[in-house]
Amino acid sequence: MVQLMNGKKLSETMQLQMKETVDRLKDQGITPGLVVILVGEDPASQIYVRNKERAAKKVGIYSLVDREPADITEEALLALIDRYNQDDKIDGILVQLPLPKHIDPQKVTEKIDPAKDVDGFHPYNLGRLLIGDATRIPCTPFGIMKMLEHYGISPAGKRAVVVGRSNIVGKPMAQLLLQADATVTMAHSKTQELKEITRQADILVAAIGKANYITGEYIKPGAVIIDVGMNRKADGKLAGDVLFSEASEIAGWITPVPGGVGPMTITMLLYQTIAGAKAKRG
Ligand SMILES: NC(=O)c1ccc[n+]([C@@H]2O[C@H](COP(=O)([O-])OP(=O)(O)OC[C@H]3O[C@@H](n4cnc5c(N)ncnc54)[C@H](OP(=O)(O)O)[C@@H]3O)[C@@H](O)[C@H]2O)c1
């Protein structure tokens, strides 16, 4: 029978441990600080930011949401980031994506001090990840590795297939699995015979952005299925990239949507903010 990888529960456990760490740091006069910069009024972004703020406060992190108007200039946003780069109270800077069209997200990412880049998207941090010496790791793949570890699933020697090659999920995910000694294949929209490839996967990560795309016929019996997808359906409900009803009949392990990868992403954001605070103060 399939076993659930419960990201919500693991997140709660990790956040309790983090609260203890933060309390200890506060006793030493250190309060980890996180700023989330939100540009404009995108409704989904508003929800994500609220959730991040709530989680940060729960673990005792000093948390600031800086709301900026949609017409802020790129120059002004870059200057704002620079101010937070210099601000000693801030250990983590996150700029919520997507940004309005007149702002280049790459310029914004590159403006963040790599030491405060809690999202792990800065080219410096992605480069360090590539050479196997990362200090900041994109939160979603980092959270997935934590979940695998928690459930005692070692990627070593396994065949892993990552479907999706975005810079924030697919590519760093493949690197982390490779570093954990899996044999990794990356697939994308131009991949031929996708099913033939995914059916060989002992660990299958779906990061596609298409609701219920991975049906039972894509899955090897007993496989570990990680569903990164967060697709909003017409009825407002969330759907993963994996058709849970079919996959759960075939897989050995599976992450649900919601309650799987999503909560872990926020938890790793807090984790990296605390790590930043510790590193800065030695
Ligand atoms: N749970 C979380 O915390 C979390 C965090 C981040 C993202 N997400 C969700 O994860 C999903 C992916 O996010 P993303 O930012 O990585 O998306 P993205 O930048 O849109 O990338 C999607 C990837 O999927 C590939 N793809 C699209 N259609 C495909 C198909 N039919 N067959 C195979 N590959 C296909 C694309 O290939 P090409 O490169 O060839 O176009 C691309 O590499 C979304 O649903 C997003 O909401 C969740």
C-alpha cells in the first residue's frame, strides 16, 4: 500500500525545532530577520506572502513585509534591495515573484546579497550548488531532500527522473539528487516518449505546472512520487501535476497536494533565514 509523505506534519515538527533554536539565539541577543518584498497586488502572491509571514512569526523570526506599488521603477526596487542588503537586522531577503513586466526578475535576483538570498536563486548560490558546495539552496528542492531524508528514502544508486527544468525547481532538484548519488534524468516539454522514461524512475519528481498530467501509466510500481505542481483549478481547488487517485494505486510513496511539498518550501525558507543569522554572527 502507498505511504504518504506528509510535508505538513514534517513542517510542523521542523518549525517547533526552529522555534527552540530561535529562542536560544534570542538569549544570545540574535534575532533572525526576514523581509519579503511584494510588488503589486497579485492575489496568489498576497496569499503566499501572508503564509510566509505567519510561519516566520510562529518560529519567532523578525518578519517584515514590504509592500510596494506595481508601478515602482526597477531602479527604485534595486535601491530598496540594496538597503536591505546593508540592514543588519535582516538575514533573509525574498522578492515575491512574479514581478510586473517592466522589472527584470534576473536583475532583481542578482541584486540580493548572496548571503541573504534565502530563496537560493542568485547565480552565485546556484553555481555553488553545481559544484556541490552550496550554502543557500532553492527552497522547494531543498524541502524535497529533507522529506526524502525524513522518510528514510536514500536516492543513492536509484534512478531518478525530474520532469521540468526550471531554474528554481527542476534544475536544482536534479543537482541535489545527483549529489545524493542517484542516476538522474531530466525531462521537459521536448522530451520524446516521456512515459517510457518516467516508468523507469525509482524516484519521480513532477515539476511541470499541468494539473494531473502524470497518470498511472507514467509510474513504475513501488516508485517514490514527488508532486511539486500547484495548479489552481476552475473551482479554486489546488491540483498537483500527478493524478493522485491513479498514482497512489501504483506508487510506494507519494506526496499529497496540498500538504506535501508546499509546506516544506516555506519551512526551508525559515531554515535558511536562521542559518543566515547564525553564519553572520559566527
Ligand atoms: N510546491 C511548491 O512549493 C512549489 C514551488 C515552485 C513551483 N511549484 C509548482 O510547480 C510547478 C512547476 O513550477 P516551475 O516554476 O518549475 O514551472 P515552469 O518554470 O513553468 O517550468 C515547467 C517545466 O515543465 C516542463 N513541461 C511543461 N509541459 C511539459 C510536458 N508536457 N512534458 C514534460 N515537461 C513539460 C517545461 O519544459 P520546457 O522547459 O521545455 O518549457 C518546464 O521545464 C507549477 O505547478 C508551480 O506552481 C510549486
